[in-house]
Amino acid sequence: MPIISVVVELLDKPGQLLSTLEPISRGGGNILTIIHQRDKITPLKRVPVEISFSVEDERDAKRIVEKLKEKGVIVKSYNEIRLIATTSVMVIGHIVKTDLSDTISRIDSTGFAEVIDMELTMPEVNRPSTAMLTISATGQEKLEEALDILREVCKSKNLLLVEPINEV
Amino acid sequence: MISIAIFGFGAVGQGVAEVLLRKRKQLESLIGKYKVVAVTDSKGSVVDENGVELSKAIEKKKKGGFDGEKTLGVIESLDFDVAIEVTPTDVNSGEPGLTHILKSIEKGADVITSNKGPLVVAFKKIKKLAEKKGVKLGYEATVGGVMPIIKLAKADLAGNDIKVIKGVLNGTCNYILTRMEKEKMTYSQVLSEAQELKIAEADPSYDVEGIDSAAKLVILANAVMDMDAIFDDVEVVGITRITPEAFEVAANKNYTIRLIAEANKEKGFLKVSPRLLPRNHPLAIEGTMNAALIKTDLAGDIVVMGKGAGKYETASAIISDLVEFYRKR
Ligand SMILES: NC(=O)c1ccc[n+]([C@@H]2O[C@H](COP(=O)([O-])OP(=O)(O)OC[C@H]3O[C@@H](n4cnc5c(N)ncnc54)[C@H](OP(=O)(O)O)[C@@H]3O)[C@@H](O)[C@H]2O)c1
């Protein structure tokens, strides 16, 4: 399944993001990550937002981008990310308290790896939660690098990382 | 006539004695006549140069303990061909087994042990001394109970380079994880159950913190992978933090969770930690079983499996070493 990354420029107003996401989902895209690049705000006060999603087929992605443009969304860039190595890992502990989005963005911000799927279960408050992360990277080595980062993050946040037996 | 001395007379020591008694005919057809000249416990011993009456020694131990000469005195004063060292494991000091083993080897006796401590602490030293003295050293029982991993690696896979070993080496942990998965119980619930069933010790930390697995891993790394490892080289994470939900979340991706000990010579690391395994993975075994996956350069991947512990299972591994040492050609 190809993974597509688009950067769109949105006005910093409610409802903007939703109207962008809708055509993506409708067109068969499975949204993976949304990153607001607030540090790259344009002179016209637009916020670049990087959205990555997976599609069955490259053609679906093209259709989605056409649709976005038709709706007047400014699409700055459009790329297929070639993520060829994937693994699942489990994280157990106070995942939310220790800033889950930071944990994920430490992977996503590498540019070569992404958390493409996550399942989180939270039992009662104060009990440790469990998450299964699926991480993809542009290659086997890069995946290993991403895992190294995750190992460090988990160590510093005192989270238990359960790695797959077929180590990447 | 082979003279045997048994040091330590708990579950394993008595198991060995029972087997030597019960299967005498079969064993003597393999190795020739034998006698047990001494059995010892922490307080004393029963010694007879002409052969201890094992059934009486077992009776006596059941009623209380031994008295008389202690193990070290027995080693000094008595002649024996082979020492079976089955005292408790201490992975920090290796004692009392380490001294028993070194002194027995000094005397020129062969040694068979199920005690991990001495091998974890001083594998090289013991091995060197045994080579110098020209005696045999058997320790199949230290790793994986009956699972025949050491002989498999040394004999049947001779000539291979063993690159990686991954194994489920602790039956207690495997039992706890299997039950958590099947019954959706919490770690502490299953632990109490396992303690009631005597699968886990009153102080379970040695097993559940991964220490036992790490000790076995160090022995494997030294004995069959030539890795020159010590206990502190192993990164150890136990199973105490695994949540019941973990199994559900894992199952959605068709995974299960097991405590895996991995010695990886290619990447140069030793690690004991809970890992995600595809449910059909050969190491995704259930209950108190042990299993190991051995990656070799010539033979490819090999998997062994067997009961990880138990009185007779461990005795079986000790007897197999004995037969290997003295088999009539
Ligand atoms: N049980 C298993 O399934 C299993 C499996 C694999 C390996 N092992 C290993 O095999 C060894 C024996 O296990 P086990 O289950 O038989 O243990 P155990 O039931 O606790 O028996 C240990 C025996 O060693 C004796 N002992 C303690 N200190 C001694 C000393 N200084 N000198 C002489 N004897 C001494 C004890 O004497 P007292 O009776 O006076 O206390 C007892 O008889 C351990 O190292 C264990 O890790 C056990």
C-alpha cells in the first residue's frame, strides 16, 4: 500500500482541517499522521499541514489531490513516501501521561520513519496502558534507527518496550 | 566400578538417586557397574566406600537431615570418579557449588551439575581447570531441563557456527504468560496461582525478573557460542510489567508475548526481554515448556523443545551426561 504525504496550507481557523481530511477519507485514503508545521507559518498566515495517508493504489492518491484542489485547498507538495520496512512494537506503561504525541513525533520527525498505525488501550486511570505501534521506514536500516530512537525514548520515560522476535 | 558422589540432596539430588536405584539394570548395561559412595546436604552426609544404600539415605533425608562430615570434608577425604553437584544456585557468588566443583576437579574427578551459579560466575576457570586435569564436565541440566540443547549444539551440530540462539528458558515465566493470555487474568493473579501450584517460588523474583533466563543464556553463550560472556553483559527485563490487555492488543495483530532469551553473536548482544511473537512461531509454546531456536551457518535453523524443570526431568539430563561420560564402547 503506497503511503502518500501531502502538505496543504490552511487558514488557522476552525473547520479548515476537517474540510481537507474529508475528501481524503472519502477517496479511500487512510489517514496516518497530521503534523501542523506552525513554525513554518506563511506571510499570509497560512499554516502548512503535512498529512500522510495510505491508499490502495497510487491512482486513488492522484484523484484525492485533484479533489482537494477542486475544493480550493492549496496543495503545496505531494509525494509518495516509499516506506518499505514495517514492524510492530508494543509499549506498556504510563504512555499518555508521558506524552504520547511526543513519543510518536520523535519517530515521525525523523523524515525516514513513521508511526503508521496505533492501537491504544487505557484501562482505569493510573493503571498502565498498552499500545501497539506499527512503524514503517524507508528501509530496513532506517527502521532499525527508528527503533533505536524508540528504545531511548522508552528508557527515558520508563516505558516497557516489547519488540518483535524477528528483530529488524 | 564407577564411584559417584552426590552433593546436595534436594529435589534433584534425590531424583538422581531414585533413578540410579530404579534403573540400575538399564544403566549398568550402558555404563557398567556403579555405586554411590556419598550423598550430602547442607548439614552433613551419608558416606560408604562400598556403596550407600540409596533407599535408606532417601528415607533418612525425608525424616530430617544428614549429620557427620560436611561436603568439603567428604571431597577431601573420599575417593570418587564423578561428582554430581546439585546444591542451590547462586548466580552472584556461584557458591557453594563453585568450591565443590573446583575441589572435585582438582582431585581428578569428573563433574556433572545442574547448578547454574558456578558456570555463570566462572565458566572459563572451571573449563580450563577441567582441561588441565583431563576430567569431563557435564552441565546439560543447567539449561532448559530436559531440552537437549547443549549436547545437540556440541555433538550433533559439531562443525557449525552457532550465530544466534533465541529461547524460552524459564518455565515459570512461560506458564504465567500463557495463563494471563488464556484467562485474561492479571500478572499478580496468575502469580499467586502459580505459587499455589508450586510452579513459582515464594520469592518469584529470580524467575520473573528474568535472572534465571539470563543465567542460562550466559551458560549457552559461553558453552556453545564461544562468546566469553558474564552475567552483567545481559540486558535483562522481566515479565512483571506485562498487562492483561497486552495480549489482546497483540492478538489483534496475530502476536503473542513470551519472555525470550537471545544470544546474538552476529550483533554481539545478550538480552532477556518480553517479545512479540507471531502466534505460529515455534517459540510461542505454552505452559511450563522450554524451547530454543538455534541459528547455525550450515544446518540452518533448528528448534528444540522439552520440559524445562522438574525433579525427574532434571535428573534425566544429569543421567544423560553420566551415560555420555562412561558409555561402554
Ligand atoms: N528443581 C529443578 O527442577 C531444577 C531444574 C534445573 C536445575 N536445577 C538446579 O539444580 C540445583 C538443585 O535444585 P533442587 O531443586 O534440587 O534444590 P533443593 O531442593 O533446594 O536442594 C538443594 C540441596 O542442596 C543442599 N545444600 C545446600 N547447601 C549445601 C552445601 N553447602 N553443601 C551441600 N549441600 C548443600 C540442600 O541441603 P538441605 O536439604 O540441608 O537444605 C538441599 O539438599 C539448583 O542449583 C537448581 O537451580 C533445578
